[in-house]
Amino acid sequence: MTESRLVTAPGDYDRWNSLPQMFFEQARRTPDVPFLWQKVGGAWVPTRYGQAASQVRRLARGLAAFGLKPGERVVLLSESRPEWAIADLAIMTARGITVPAYVTNTITDHHHVLTHSGAAAVIVSTKALSTRLLPAAIMAPELRWIVAIEDLGLAQRPAKPVFAWSQVLTTGDAAPDQVDERLAATKRTDTACFIYTSGTGGTPKGVMLSHGAIIANCRGAFGVLSELNLSHELFLSFLPLSHAYEHTAGLYFPISIGAEIYYAESIDKLTENIGEIRPTIMTAVPRLYEAMHRRIQRGLVHAAPSKRRWFDRALALGRRKALNLAPLSPVERLLDLACDILVRRKVRARFGGRLKAFVSGGAALNPDIGAFFLALGLRILQGYGQTEAAPVISVNRLGRVRIDTVGPAIDGVEIRLAEDGEILVRGEVVMQGYWRDEEATAKAIHEGWLYTGDIGTLDKDGYLRITDRKKDLIKLSGGDNISPARVEGFLVAQPEIGQAMVWGEHRPHLVALLVPETEFLAQWSERHRKPGELAQLHEDPEVARSLGEAVARVNASLSAVERIRRYTVAPEGFTIENGMLTPSLKIKRHKIRERFGPLIDALYER
């Protein structure tokens, strides 16, 4: 890392009218500085700001020459790589609207996004990704052409024209240069992208975000992270750019401060990449911290007793400092200094040695895991957001971390609570609405306030604490939204299962409490000549085998994130009388959680 060169001032965020304008200005300021890094042939290769700007202009001219009109949508399907960022910027430079698509989408998912957005074109990166895209593209009536970043190896001519990435760039070289005119015509209130929400809990909705919403979000992030003495920053990006969190925090905020972005090779190589790159800032979801926590704990199992004692001492003293639980005595301060040398310095070295902060978002971070890393000297700034808010709403502040909260609102965002505790948000960051869904938009936005569907509390300092979800969705620690009712519906459709309650809020995967079907219970009672009491079924191998077969059948029809990893038999059924069913016979999820919390937690400890 070279000398300090931060060139961004807070006022820049108010002056910029579009994301491409922001990018081109940074490229003019630092044309020779590396911008996007990718590992090729075992070596990290940079695309510099000036090089990227040239490619963006060429691609934008080419897209316009191929007939892309202002306001038309272009679906972008690619893994995280330099071409993703260049394509996104080029689409917006041509005054189009980017529609990012998840690489995990099925043919059905792609068909919905293509047809619902009315996409005019698609940019796809690889042959592997095209196998699920092309069948959907054939059925998309408004789609006119496809751009392939790599050779798709098509055996026959597809129904829609396919052009090579290089062909569009070459066409751009010969096309009239109207880039500056298009940029000048782009307003801050113009739509920059549609981010489709996760479809696990229902049909995905296209969240319309303006250039101003994302720039305002970057401004809020700047207000928080400027306390880190921002200079020459290196980001390691490993979350999907199709997610609003990484799109803003992992791409456009780094652009706004002229930072470098490295694209991790894969999740499996993330630890190796961290050691190579030595990033200064990383955005991540709680699942990463959970995995790192388990890895560190496993490594201590076989550690020498003295090493374990020093580690435990570093945790205890560090926790007291980080959470302001109690001041350290003079002797404890000396011990804490020794812990810095013997323990915390080694932990920091595992993350490259110059990491200024982790920014956690996408789902709630377990406070105990957050406190664990704070005690070890790693800064974790937990925040809260929604796609509909571009997405960051609040985040903890440096030196004022309250790990059981998601911090106060970022600059430019107002938070208030409705009478029922629902969190309401107002500011430029709020979406323009849901594409082609006026009814859902009217429900989500009233008089400029975004109704988040989350329940929370605000303390006297404005720190927000999320206590519940008004929407009946489960949010896993990796950020995936799951409809528990959908999974429960599959479970109770099995002959062995009468009732089911699925849980996984802020956890890495789903578990389930099951109540066997009455007939199944009666058959068990007859065979064993015992009353069919649920309490007797917990350890019975026959019950475990039968329920396991039922769960396996359900899992076979579910996506990976919806599958039940572990389950157990509930000690009693869910009834109106015991308060676990509503009068309309819907389960009261949080009542069941309150009643059987230890049983549910035990499923995650196996």
C-alpha cells in the first residue's frame, strides 16, 4: 500500500448527479491507480481507473449503437469480476438501467426477472451461467440481444442474437461519442438499477433505486468510516454484487473514495486471499464471523494449556474494555498489554495485519460472536439495512460500538418508530418503489416514510435495536430471506408430520420442531402398547428414522437455503389453549420460541 491519497470531500456526494459521473471523476483524478483486481494464472492483475474508464466509455457507446435507449433495462448475470463493474457502469453511462441477477437463479427465476423487468438485453459472463439463462431468454418477449463476456460455446444459433463482449467494444470504438451528453442528461433522481428481492418468501419484487439513493448511501458510509482516517483503502469483495449490500458497500462506496477492490477467488480461498491482499476494510455477513469463530475455537482445542489460558484472559479483559463493563485495574492493564502482544497481534495478523474494520450487515450478528472479535481487537461495525433503502440505514460508530444494537442512523437518514414499534425510515436513500407493483409500493411507502416490516426500539442516543420481524420471514445469518410458512407447508404435507415450526432467525441454517401426525402417534402407541405421549418420542430410533425420511423427502424439493438441517419432536402439540396457535390456527412462532428456546438452541449445538 502506498502513500495517503484520499481525494474525496464530503461535499462531493451532494455534487455528484450520477454513479458514472462519480466514477469518471475519480478516474480523472487517479487514472494510474489500480481499481479492480482479479487473480489470473496465479497472479493478481489490476485494471487501473483510467483503463476501466476507457472500457466503460467504449462499452457504453457500443450498447447505444446496438440500440439501447435511455430507461431500457439490461440484465447483468455474472460472478464478481472486473467486467461486472465495467458493465454496470457502462449500462448506466448509456442511460440504461442495470438489473443484476443472481448466479444461483433457476430458469424460472431468470424468466421472471427478464419478463417482469422488460429487459431489452442481457450481459452474461460464462457458458455455465448461460445454460439456465438462455432457455429463459427465449421466452422473454422484450429481450432483443445478448452480450457474452466469454465464449458461450453454442452448438447452434440461439433464438436471440448473441454478441461477443469484444464485438460490442469494437462497435463502440466506431460509434459516435455521445457519452458526455448522456452523462450530462442523467439526473440524480433517474433510476440507476432494479435490485430484485429474494424470491424465497414469494415472487421477487424489483426495487427501483435512483442514482441519488445510492450516492446518499455512500455519503452516509463516508460519515461513519471517515473516523478510520480513510486514505489508500483496499477492499476484498466476496459477496455477490447482485445483492444491494455488496453493490453499494463493496463497489460504489469504494469508488467514491478512489479505493482498490480485489475480487476473492472463492469462499474456500477467502482466508488465503485475505493473507495475500491484506485488506484495510471488508464488508461481510454474520455467517463469515460465525465460521471464523468456529475455526478459532477448533484451533484452541489442541492448544497448550498456557496458550489457552492467555487466550481466555485476552477474551475476558478485551470484553470488559470493548463493552465498557468495568475499568481495568493497573495490574489488569499490564496483563491486557501482554495479551495484545501474545494473542491479539497474532489474531490481527491472520487478517493481514492492517484491517481497519469489518462492516457487518445483511442479517443480525449474534452479540456474543461480535463481542468475541471485539475482545480480540478486531473492529466490527454492525449495521442494518434493506434493499429498499439502498441499503444501509444505520451502523455502529467507531469507539462507540454497542454490539447488541445496529447503531444510529447514518447521515441523511431519519428513523422513527410507528405505534406498533415498526421501524420507519425516511431520506434520499429510500427506493422509488417496486417496479410494476403500485399496490406493494403504496403499502411500503407512506408520506415519504419506508415501512420496513421490522420491529425495534431506539435508545436515548438513537441506537437502534431490532427485536422482531413484522413480516413473517426468517433471515438467516448469511442474509437469505426464507418463508417459514412455505417450508412448514411442505413438512405438514408429509403423513408422519402433523405440525411443524421452522426456526433460523440470524442462524446459519434452518431447524424444525415437529409434532407427529395423530395417526402416526396412534400407530406407535399400539405397537409399543404405551400412551402416545410426545415426551416419550425424543430418543426413539423408530420415530427418528420415520421423521428423518419425511424431512429428507421435503428437503429434496427445497432450495439449499430452505432445507432443514436438524429437527426434534416438540414436547407438546401447538394448541389455542396453550397459546401457541391463533384462533385461525396459525402458529405463534415467537411464543413457541419462548416456550422451547433451549430445545431449539440445542439443535445448533449438536
